[in-house]
Amino acid sequence: MKMLDLVYRTMFAELVQRSLDASFEMDFSTAGNFVRVPVKSRDYWYFEETQPTKTRKYVGPAHDPEIAKRVAAFQEIKDDLRARRKLVSTLTRQAGLMAPDRFAGDIVEAMGNAGIFRLRGVLVGTVAFQTYAGHLGVRLPGASLQTGDVDFAQHYSVSSFVEDSLPPVLDILASVDPTFREIPHLSDPKQVTQFENASRYKVEFLTLNRGSDDHADRASPMPALGGASAQPLRFLDFLIHEPVRTVMLHRSGVPVTVPSPERYAVHKLIVASRRQSYANGIAKREKDVHQAGLLFEALKVTRRQTDLAEVFAEAWNRGPSWKEAIKKGLALMQDKQRETAVTTLREALSSIGEELEGLEKDAP
């Protein structure tokens, strides 16, 4: 695994900054244009859209300086969108970074525009993993893995006290695909944590498990999620603590919030150890440990061992069940990848003066 050339790493950093700077709600869609229309010897501004049908909205007289200023600013935003599209194209075609599949990208973009990340939601799962190549400045071969779902996580405390909310989630998803429908939760049909379209592509909302595992099958109402509830999951508090902002290489760049790569890697070891031994569970387990192994290697290549060491030590010291889960996750790796992961972890831990006995001896 090698780092990207400096020019591409600089380009990605610029895209992240410009995407974050532009992530605000606009009164007018960038899919349309301001047009100057003469009416009885005077000019007026109208806003014109051609999709799904051609429409015009009155804006105001052309001589109004405030309106003229807004029109000019709008054009600058559109020009920046075109420039950012070129950056995304260069990063995917020349630098070899992976873009998400278009459908997943459209879903994340729609949710982002609706406010999921402003409300401190976190994109998790494989779609989040695909953003780490650019974020770390390396090529991740596993970033091409496709998935049939998009997952978002949010703290219950944030959802309860933020005093704001997304629009209805079903409306947001229907703007991407009108076949999306609500899936009633198994333990409480009045609650909805998942949405599914006609192709069985799922969007799911997750939150921290605030009680014992006995309550893990109960949906948690989430006031900020536009009528959706969330599925409580153990270990999620570790995963989404101190997330990072980056950009998804979709269209002109979609600003997102994802778990830090070091937390994602350690979390995947833990999750892999808890997968059930049936066909789908085994496939997910293999993907979990593969992603973890790639991130361990990427963090070593990019000299982020200290970040990895601090996060790993935090998980290791949370108690016996966490230690056993981590060791089991490592044991599930293929020999070469496990050897690389353990070596990386030991080198990382030595950088902060930590030694963890038992990390290697129980691995086959």
C-alpha cells in the first residue's frame, strides 16, 4: 500500500474545504438558473428550472442592487460546483480513488442536504469506509466493495436536545427513489428504523445501546430524525466518538461526517467476532476483518500509529469482553493480514509506552 502523490492529497484537501464551505441551504436549486426577462421595457429577474418541467419564479427587478448581488453570488456557487466536479473527476480517474455507487451517493447527498450531518449524524458502514482512501491519502483496494445499504448513526442525547429535526425521512428518500417504503420494526411495528426500496436497498438508522443487551431489540425514538427511530447497537458509542469530516467523491463532492479510521478499524474487529456463523454472517465477517486489516496497514503507512494506539488501548482496557472480542477478531484474519495487523498494533502501542500481554498468544 502506497500513499497518493502529494498533488492528489493536496487536491483532496482542497475539495474537502470547498465542499464544507459550500454546505449550506440555498433558496434556489443549483440545477436552475437566473434569467433576465424584459417586460414592458424593463428587465426583471426570474429563476428558471427545466426539470421535471420548465418553471419560472419571479425574483425581482433587475435594477435592485440586492437582487443583483444575490444573482452574482449564485453564479459563483455554480462555478465552484463545476470546478469541484473537475476535482472529483481527477481524483477518481487519475488518482484512482473510488467513488461510491451512484445510488448510494445520491442517498447520502440527499440526506446531507436535508441536514443529517448538521444534526451530528454520522455515516457508518462500507459507504463510510469508501471515504477513507482520500481522507488518509492512500489507495485502499477494498474501497471498491459494494453494499446494499446505507447506515446513519446518531447519539440519542443529540437527537433529544438539539431542538431541530430533519424533514420526514421517507420524503427525503422518495426524492431519490419513489419506491422507498417504511419497514415496521419487528418488536414495535409503530417504530421505523429501516427504509427499503423496490430493489431491496436499505437505509437504516442506528443509535447507542443505553442499556443491557436485553434491550437491544427495541427501537429508540429519535426526535431529530424526521419521524424515524433508530436501532440500538452495542459498541456504537466507541465507533462514533469524535468523528471526522471528509468528502464523498460523488458529483461535485458530498461533505460527510464519518467515524475516525482508527476507531472504524478496531470496531470492525469487535463486530466481526460477534457475527453469526451462517452464510450471510460469514460473508459480513470476512468483509469486517478485511476492512480492519486494510485500515491497520493504511494507518501504518501514513504514520498515524499514535492515533491507532490510543484508540486501541481505550478499547482493550474497557474490560474482558472487549479484549476477547478483539482477540477473536484478529484470529479471524488471514495469516498474512493478521501478522501485519498485530505487528502494526504492537509498534503503535510502543509509541505511547503501552504493552498488551496476550495480544498474540491466543491467535492461531
